[in-house]
Amino acid sequence: MKVNGYEIKPGANLRYANLRYANLYRANLKGANLEGANLRYANLIGANLEGANLSGANLEGANLECADLEGANLEGANLKGAYLISANLRYANLYRANLEGANLDGANLEGANVKETILEGKEEPSQDTTSLSQKVKELEEELKKYKDTLKALLNT
């Protein structure tokens, strides 16, 4: 498939490609090189970007709902206002990515590198590389301990 004169296929070299507003619905770009590409407001719903290089790419306002970004390199990418609802970001590299205003509802960030990502106008502490799903799991375990303690106190 061709979009804006670019061949869209797995492993494609789309370095610095201008794909602004492109309709890449369910496109297979597995392992593609999209370094520095302009994907502002692109439709990437359900796209396969597994292992793709999106370092420095502009994905501002892009719709990546249900996209597969497992193992993708998004280092320094601009994802400001992007829709990442239910996106698979397992083991993705989001180092210094701008996620300000991005919608991550239901996104899988297991094992993702979120070191120094920008969320809501501030950078996350650089020493904390714990994934979001791991933090949630830790909080759930702590809540369970509090509930068990409260139950034990009420039963005495």
C-alpha cells in the first residue's frame, strides 16, 4: 500500500517521512524505521508497529488506539495529546518521550522504559524505571495488607 508516495510495509524505511494526517488504519509497519517521521494526527488505529523505530518522531494528536507498539523505540518522540487507548506498549522505549495530555486508558506499559518521560508538563524522576503496571500491582498488594489488618482487628 502507498500513502503520500511512501511504501507502507513491514521493515519499510520511512525515516523523516511526512505522513501527517495519513490514514494508516491497521497498517503493518512491524520493524519499520520511522525515525523523525511526521505522523501528526495520523490514523494508526490497530496498526502493527511492533519493534518499529519511532525515535524523535512527531506523533502529536495521532490516534494509536489498539496499536501494537511492543518493543518499539519511541525515545524522544512527541506523543503530546496522542490517543494510546488499549495500545500495547510492552517493553517499548519511551525514554524522554513527551506524553503530555496523551490518553493511556487501558494501555499496556508492562516493562516499558518510562524514564524521564514528560507527563502533564513535568518530567518523571529519572531514577524510577518501574513500569506503571508494576506500580499498580504494588499498590494493590499494599491495599490488600491494609484490608487484612482491618479484618483481623474487627474480628478480635
